Amino acid sequence: MVTEKISTLNESGKYGFIVDRKANKVEIKKAVEKMYGVTVESVNTMNYLGKPKSRYTKSKVVSGRTASFKKAIVKVAEGDVIDFYSGL
């Protein structure tokens, strides 16, 4: 994730990810360690419910919801860094 709040957390060694809703903290920790080659100290997760949205068309009102998602904040060991911008 690239937001202002997550960017300020990056300075203290915390990184934000959108993960599968069924993933648990142990699975998230193993995946981040394998993908980025860092040592993960802790994982905090948050579930977000999709927001209700409605659209007005010529014939009727179409109501629905945006997708729900799970966010993980991963704290890496001191000295480890995840560089998201190296491939850009």
C-alpha cells in the first residue's frame, strides 16, 4: 500500500499490504519473509467491509457494495528494509 499514513510508518520499519481475506498472521509472516528476504517481528491485521454504493440509471437505482479487503501492517527487524520502488 502507498498512502501518506503508511509512508510515515515505513520510516519506523512498518509496511502495509493488502492480503487475502482468509490469510492468517503466520501465513502473512512467512510470505513476506520469503518474498522480500527480511525478518518479520510482528503482524497486525485489519478487516475492512466494503462501502455501500448506489448508481442512478434511466430505469432504476442500482445498489451494491465495493469489495471487502484485509490489510496487514508488518513490522520488520531493525536494519531490514523493503524497497518497493527499486523496480520502477
